[in-house]
Amino acid sequence: MLLSKTIRVSSSGTASVKLDCRGQARCDGTLRLTVKQKKRTMRIGAVQVSLAPGRHRVEVKLNGIGRRLLARARGRLHATLLIGGSGGGQQRRVDLFRVDSRARR
């Protein structure tokens, strides 16, 4: 189900994640973003999803820890994207980075 390799974060602290739900059933579960630092794994954002088959863009609001870590990392951070329900899940290491709104045209 995972699609995103990079996740862009807007100035409001919202991360935009692309997901691909395959098959004929809905994809239900929790989408989590975590960062591992100094032997600790910290959750920096989470959202419940229930998606019909197809490709979707899901918005995840970063928590205060996530925004601070991203600021300290100068707008770029390695995070883990995990999606899954009660039966386990899939995960992928992703690049999380802030999009400079002034750079857009």
C-alpha cells in the first residue's frame, strides 16, 4: 500500500503523504510518522485512514516534537512511514522536508 518516498511539509506543519491502496477492499489503519534519535523512537504525526482502492494524498499534521526536529535538521529529516491495522503493517524510511512557499511559482 505504501507509495511515498519523500514527504513534503508545508509551513503550517502539515505533511503530504501519497498512498496507493491496492486490491478491491478498503485500506484501513493508522498512518504514523516516526523519527529515531538516540535509541528512542518518537511519533511526530499520526492519522486514521480508510481509503478506497486507488492512489490518494493524505495530510498528516506534525506534532510539536516533529516541527522542532525538522527545524533543528534545517528542514530535512529522515523519518519512518508506517501504515497498518491491527494485523501489522508496512513501513518505509522516507525523507521528510519542508517546502519553502516562496520558492513556488
